[in-house]
Amino acid sequence: MPLPLIHNPLSTQSLDRPRCPSPLIIGGVPLATPLLLAPIAGYCDLAFRTICREWGGVGLACTDLLSPQGLLRGTATSLDLAKTNDFDKPVGMQLYGSDPEIMAQGARWAVEHGATIVDINMGCPVDKVTKKDGGSKLLTDVSKAVAIAKRVRQELDRMPLSDEEWRRRIGGEPAFGVRDSSATTRTVPLTCKVRLCWHTADYDAGLACSPHLARQLADVGVAAVTVHGRTTEDKFSGTVRLDGIRRVVEAVNGAIPVVGNGDVREPVDAARMLRETGCSGVMIGRGALSTPWIFRDIWHYLCTGELLAQPTEPEILATIARYLDMMESQRDQRYALFQIQRRISWFAKRMQRPLDNGKMESIKPFKEAVRTAKTTQEVRDALARFGAGELRGGVDSPTETAQAE
């Protein structure tokens, strides 16, 4: 059955979107689409990656941020964050840290445990990461950042993969007719995710380190760079700076692909990112939390110019139930309950219906039923009741709506 469409008045304007972007190949890994699920701290577990993949359109999905020390010690949290399977391919495993040798050994662990791509986090602005000299703190010491990448690349080069293992890690034969005949070695590619720079004043003065850093990373064997279009000082405030991403694209001059990241919540946002920056791919983070089907929608829009109709309420409820089931089977009831309760505002964002007065119907009773559930069965009961028309009423307050943003 064809996917339902809705008319998009912008689709007739050729400047509003590219026509079916070129295939994206990262270090010999051919991606089915140029759309990547970001390593969202605290959210990007195997269950969430799976439901995004099941909706379609995902070219590459990344794990949560991984501590190499935690991986090497075998801590339960790190092992859970790195968990993958054969459906979850191709998969990127993102490491954060500041010690080149420990990062190299963490990369070795990642390859030994199924990574298709290893990524170094050079963009996280969170204090608990930057205070340990990791994440975007590396932007303040470009030579150190490059040294880490060089050491990790050396370690990856020591771990060639067989053709059979390579096919398994890229997820079999790539879809959409993408083929790569240029790769002569089968080693796991290295990528890096960066921000524009640390200080906003440096960016405003034209002194952002990211263009210079990206060129040096390419020189030491990094296969692609993802650029979040904000500074560390911006954190997640304000608007993504597309011109900053474009500066990086221009600086590498085609040597490696540049993936743009930031503020992609709708298909038109991805089209604008590609058009205005010249980047080769788009990474989506927070925009996927409420809309795990966003990759399907973007890819369809980029290739056809048409917007797909949003999933129906039963489809969204089925997605939530599916996610709950996977979390419980992969871990336990306690973990599944904790995760669904902290994510229900994200999932429920697209379930509100407009009222006759133009305002949105409140589903606060439904969210409260999930948040106060004592067991996963009580969550399933709330889903069933909501599907039957219960747990609704009133109008959402601005505060309640904002909490889901």
C-alpha cells in the first residue's frame, strides 16, 4: 500500500530542497540514506535505535556516549549503552575522553564488540564531560584533539575485518542501490563529532576552530566529521548556525564528508540544512525523540518533495508499546519503567489533537498515568485506556507543553 501523502505547497519550489541527495559513504561504509541518528546522551539505547530503524530511513544509528574506561572495566552501564545486534547495523559507537591510549583501547573494544564506525566525541558541552577534558573541551586544544584521533586511527588500522564480517557490520547488501568499490581495506572507519568552537565570541569574530580542526582530522585518517552548529557556550540555546557548518564544508573542500547537526525537527529543516551548508548528510538528535519516524519522513521528502501524513494514534501507541517491550526484554521491568516514564512527554508530543477552539487537547491524565505507574503492566493498561478514548481532557498549559520540548 502506498504511504499516505499530504500536499506540500513548497514541493513545487525547486530551491527549497535538493533532489534525492547523493549516497553517503563513510570510509568505505555505504549508508542507505544520508540520515544519521545522533548519539543522544541518556536516550540512544538499543531499543530506541531499533524503533527508529523499524520506521525506516535511518542510514546510521549511534550509541549513547561511551566511556572507554567503563567499557574496559566491563561496568554494567557502559556495556548496556554499547549493546547492539545484527538488526542494529550499521552502528556507530561514540567514545569520549582525553587520554589517547585509553581512547585507542576503547576503540579496540568497540571493534571487538560489533561497531561499524567508531566516533570520537569532541562536541559534548555537558560539564561532567568537559571537566574531565573530554567532549567539546578538546576544541580548546586542537593539537590534543588531533593526537587522540591519530592514535585511535592507528589502533583501528591494526584490526582488519574479513569480507564476511564487513558485510555483517554494514547490514548486508546496502539498500537504495548504494555500492562502494573504492575501499581497498576493511577496517572500521573513524569519525569525529564537533561543535563550531568553545567561545561564541571566537565564532562571531571568524575565529572558530572547527574548519581548521576538520582539515587536520582528515589528514590523520578521520573519514567524516559531524558538526553541531552551535558553540559550547551556546549549549542547546538559540538557533543552529548553518553558516558555521558551511565554513567547515568549505574548509575540507571535499576531502571528507561533513554531516550537519542541529535543529532538525521536520523534513524541511533537513532540506534547508543540506541546501544552505552544502553538507553531505544530516544527523538528527532531539528531533527524533518525539518523532522516531522522522528519518522515514525526511528521506521521502528529499526524494519526492512530498510530506508523508503523520502516523495515526494507534500507530504511535503501538510504537510506545513496542519500545516498552524491548526495554523490558533487554534489561528488566525496573529499567523499562524508569525509561518510559522519563520519555513519555517526548512520545506523547505528537498525540495531541486540535480542539474546535484551535487549542490542543490535553493528554496530561495519560502522561500522569504513565509517570505514576508501579509496573510495566500498568503502563500497558494506560496505553489501552488512552486508545479507547480515556485519560484525556482539558487544554494543555504552556508550561506542560514546554516541558516536552
